[in-house]
Amino acid sequence: MNRRHIGVRWAPIAALVGAAALSAALSTPLSAQDGVLGVPMTRSGSGTSWLPDAAPMHATHTTAGAWTIMTHGVAFLQYDNQSGPRGSDQLGSVNWGMLMASRSVGRGTLALRSMMSLETFTVGKSGYPLLLQSGETYRGIPLVDRQHPHDLFMEVAAQYERPIADNLALSLYVAPVGEPALGPVAFPHRASASNDPFAPISHHWQDATHIAFGTLTAGIFTKTLKLEGSVFNGREPDETRTNFDYSGRLLDSYSGRLTWNPTANWSFSGSFGYLKSPEGLKPDESTHRVVGSAAYARALTTDATLTATAVYGANRHSGEAESSP
């Protein structure tokens, strides 16, 4: 298969053509400012997940009164040519942008978060060509060899963290659109995947729940360990990418996750979840999911960081004995 893409990243900007890459920072890297219990802000991944502290994160940030405002995102202009009889080609753009505002409230920190994508307009409702990929639907038919576009609203959430002891804190996450405590850091936020616009082939076995229309998560954490649980809407987003998918759905699914950051370079997580009727075309089928991950980041120079992520996911569907590695 052939891929050609030019990527624009605010903070930093990255331009890629084939395997070559040039980058220039338009803003400074997000500082390792301490949050609750001294946990650095750079540890925050998608939803309530954790990255290695050493993972690079670039963003524009400013203040507005008591609020700290942060924005970051990605926009790739790409020509995608997936060769072979099952392949296709497309000129389009994979993109997302995030806005977060945080401030102190009492003894804790409140963060308001939003994340959006224009992919429904820039790659179309059928998504972009990606051989062997599967997941979700288009015109009532399962997508195969294509990756669906992300919804216009990828996250609308509020998170509050507060210490309850010298080395113990509470976390509460409420998201009309957000990510439950299931799976690793979602692929758009992994440093190891930040310069690749394409979703991993294993995405729908591991972290497809990173857009759930209705999520409540509670957790406790120390400086190195985090234990959390979620109830959420387990149905995958529908084909209308600009709306909120609440009709006929409840917080009918659940998950739990344990994360351990033993050093600044490593983050390990293990999670399990029950997804009630995730596929709209198979309403009587539910899924049990188990996921394990290890993420590594290490600065090589002031401008270069080595990052890697290993993820394993297994799904067992209701009434079936087989799993998907």
C-alpha cells in the first residue's frame, strides 16, 4: 500500500511526506507542572488514562483569570492509496482538536475538556481506505478495509481531582461524550502514534470505546497507582457523526482499570469491561473485553524522544467461545 500525507500539528507543527518528517515548534512543550499529589500534568492521556511522565506533549497554553487554558491538536492532509483488489484511494484529512480549561476548586482541581474532529467532512461518512480494518457501519453495512471517521464531538467532559489523604486522592469524571476506564490511552493521544494519521488495525479490539455517549468514572490514586471504575453507554457511535447518540440507550456497560507508573519512563495498565450490545447490527450480542498495555517514553535529546506502546486485547462475545487477539 502507498501512503502520502502532509501533517499539520499545532504545538508542534509536523510535516510528513512518506517516511520523512520535519518538525518545528510553534509553542512550548507543556511543562511538567504538578497537579494533585504532585502528579505531573503531562501524565494525562485520553479520558482518565495515564501516559508515561516522559512522554512529550506540546500545547498552547495561557491563563484567563483563575483558569488555565490549553489547546492542542492534529491535522493531516493526506493522499491514501491502498493497493490491491480490495484497496482504494482518497485525498482527505484526518484531524482533531482539543480545548481544556482548568482551575483550583476547594482543595482540588476542576478540568473542563472538549475534543472535536471534522473527519465526517474531510474524509467522508465512509471514512478512509485502510486494508484489514473493520468496525462500525456505513449505510447499514459493516465497514471492512476502511476506518470510519470520528464523530464531530469526541469528548465533552468534566473531571475533578482532590486529595483525601497525604498520598491518596479521589478522581471523578463525568462525560456526556467521553472515554470509560477501559483499554490503553486511545491511539490519537499515544506519543508512539502521534505522527501516524491512520488508526491501528487492532483499534476496534482494544480502545474503540474512546468515544462513548455517556460515561461516569470514579477512581482513587496515589503518585504511582490508579484504580478506577466506569459505567457507560456501550453502544458504538452511529453513522450520523454530528449528533449525540442517546436515543434508547442507558449507562448499561461497566469497566475497571488499574494503572501503574513505576518510573517516569513507564506506564502499565490492565482493564476489563462488559459492553452491552455495542454493535447496532447485532443488538442481541454483548462483549466482554480484557486489555493490557505497556507504554514507554525516554528523552534522547532535547528535541527527540523514543516512545513505544505494546497493547493486547481480547474480546469474548455473548454465546461465543472464540476471542479476538
